[in-house]
Amino acid sequence: MTVRAAPVRLLVMPGLGGSGPDHWQTRWEACEPACARVHQRPWDRPVLVDWLRAVDEALGEGDGPVVLVAHSLACALVAHGARRAAWSRVVGALLVAPADVDSKTHTPEETRGFAPMPTAPLPFAATVIASHDDPFVAFERARELARRWGAELVDVGAVGHINASSGLGDWANGRRVLAALVARAGRREVAAS
């Protein structure tokens, strides 16, 4: 008997301000039918409990395993929500440019409601992608978060906040990292069943 993993849904989770039309998250969403976006209200005044509730609702809209595709402040959101009952279908998380919500020098006051950053190991496969010149997190802090979360770390050099301003376009390298994460999450899911 062959065990087949169910198709994976991708849940795109933008950070503070959302992801505009030139952001890699928006581009991935446009070309990947398995992608859906978590819509937060308001994007510029994040409230942790409201943002968690929006993810809970988005996770409840479909069946099967889910991989979260989080950017910036949404990485803190993943760390806060990882053990919620509604998140039981999450099998992986791509955590890109995690905003350091504990640092007043790196992140704006609007993010302080997401502090302190949870650092317990995540209960699913995870990959952190970090840049050496990200204004919202020092590279060493991103490395430390990856280690504490039990996540793989991908060093992309110096590309800023890994957003639309970084000029990544469709960000093919990011898609390759996501594909590897989805495969790893699928192997963990099959091994656990």
C-alpha cells in the first residue's frame, strides 16, 4: 500500500502594511493556484489577537495540509500561533525576513504588540530566510531565531528586507526554497502517519 500525502495549500501571510503588487508574495499568489492570502484589517495597525483570528479563519477555509508563507511581522505571528488548535493542519512555514519585534531600533512601535517574540521550537517543518542588511532584523538575530525555532536557515546575502524594494521579481530562488520545504514537510507528515 502506498501512502500519498494530500496536496498542500499555501497560505500567504504578509507583514505590516501588506504586500503590494510588486512583492514576491503577491507574484507567487498570482501564478500558484494553491496559494491563498490571509487578509488582515487593518494592515497598518496590527493587533495580535485580531491577526491570529484572521489566520484561524483562513486555515478553516480548506482541507488538507497547509504551508505558511510568512514575511516580516507575519513571522512573529507564526511563532505566536504555532500551537493553536486551529493551526493543526500546518505542516510547514517559510519565514522570510522575520521582523525583530523585541528590538525598538529595528522595528516600529506598531509591532510592539507582537513582543516578546516566542522562541519555542515550532511543531512543524520551518525554514528562515534572512538577509545581511535587513533593516528590521540583524542577521545574527535571524540566525538565533532559526536555531530556537528548530528551522533551517537560508542566507541570501545582502538583499535588504526581501521585499518589493529588493528587486527580486518572482524570486525564483525563494520558490526553490519553498519547494524544498514543502517536500520536507510532506516527508515528515508521511513519517508521522
